[in-house]
Amino acid sequence: MKKIFMFLAVMGVMAFSAQNAVAQENETTTEQTENVVADEQAPAEEAVAEESGLQALHTPLKTKFIEGGAEFMALVIVCLILGLALCIERILYLGFSKTNTKSLLARIEVALQNGGITAAKEVCKNTRGPVASIFTQAFLRMEEGQDIEYVEKSVVSYGGVEASKMEQNLSWISLFIAIAPSLGFLGTVIGMIQAFDAIMVAGDMSPAVVAGGMKVALITTVGGLIVAVILQIFFNYIVTQVEALTIDMENASITLVDMLVKYQENK
């Protein structure tokens, strides 16, 4: 829901900005009614200006990519692409793993009162998320006639399994966070070697001789650090979501065990 609200807020700001832009454009058009030819050429000029702006942004990025050394910059970009793919996969997985535990526990309590363990188990089977999966395991053990202590141990064990599932691929994201700046530093070292080779060949320490190698060194380092920062932000967000879901699972599991104890006492 937070992502949806953020998306709607961004769209609202963009729509408000677009309305302001349209209003300003209409005012400008009204003030320039004396010059019809200029008004007709204005949209074309704006399109040309916008295209020039995109070209002005794209050209330096492409130039810096080439200057940084295609072999190293390509590896850095591969780390960014793979890392972002894994981050998006984890974010989607965790998003689908979220469950309204209060509503689920309320429905389970009603099912226990009306239909017993079997009805409560069906409620869990029809609900997605790790919390519902843990509850299903608990009800399966109850159907087998196990006591509450065994059911509680089963809940704890299966909760660990679900927590491990949520943490999948985090080690790979950490790997790309470490590799990206390492590749940048590797390009830095090679750029320095190239600079010293140029100095040795020319026999001169002038800036023009060492500028090429130093530029490669700095660009690759910057590229690797930028990729690492981007992936680190996503990684911390994912870890925060995993921790929140884990706490929610633990609290819901404690409530479920208490509910089962009361159910057995009233049985």
C-alpha cells in the first residue's frame, strides 16, 4: 500500500506540474496573439529543445562510459543490472508475503469456534503468505493429535524455514555490492599503470601525459561506487522488510499458540 500511495503522490505532483505548465503556456499564447507565426513555431522549437536536452544528457554518459574503459564499465553495469533484478525480485516476494495477521487471527478464531481445527486449517490454506503457512503446519500437527508443546516447536521450526526463504538472494546482492567498487578500483589500478607507462615512454611528468590514465582511473572508481551505493540502499530496505515480517510472524505465532491452548481447555 505504501508503494501505491507513493506512486499516486508522484503522479499527482506530475499532474499538478503539467497543469501549471499548460496554464503558463496558455497565458504565453494569449500574450503573443499579435505574432501568429511565432506561436505556430513555438511547439516545434520546444520539441527541438527537449530533444537537445535529452541528447545533452545522453552524450556525456556515453562519452564517460567509453573513456572509463568499456571492459570495466560494462562489468560494473552488469553488476548493477543483476543486483537490481535480484532486489526487485525480493521486493516483490516480500510484498506478496505480507498478511493482515489481525484479520487472519480473527477469522481463525471464528473458524475454531464454529468448525474446529479443520475449518481453521482451511482458512489458512486459502490465505497467502508465510504466516498462513506456519499456521497451517500448526493445525496439521493438531489434527495428528500432538500436544501443544510439540505444536509450538513445529511453529518455531517452520518459522525459521519461512524466514530463510525471505532472506534468499540477499547474499548475492551483497556480493554485487562488494564486486562493483572492486571492479572500479581494479580499473583505477590499471589506469594508474597506463599513466606510469605513458610517463616511462615519454620520459616526462607533464599533465598531458598522465591525463588519459588518470581519467580512466577516476571514472571507473566513480562508476563502481555509484552502483554500490544504489544497491546498498535497496539492500537495507529489503533487510528492513524482512525484519518487520519476521517480527510479525513471531507475534502472530505466539497469539496462535495462546488461542490453541484456550481451544483445548474449552474443548
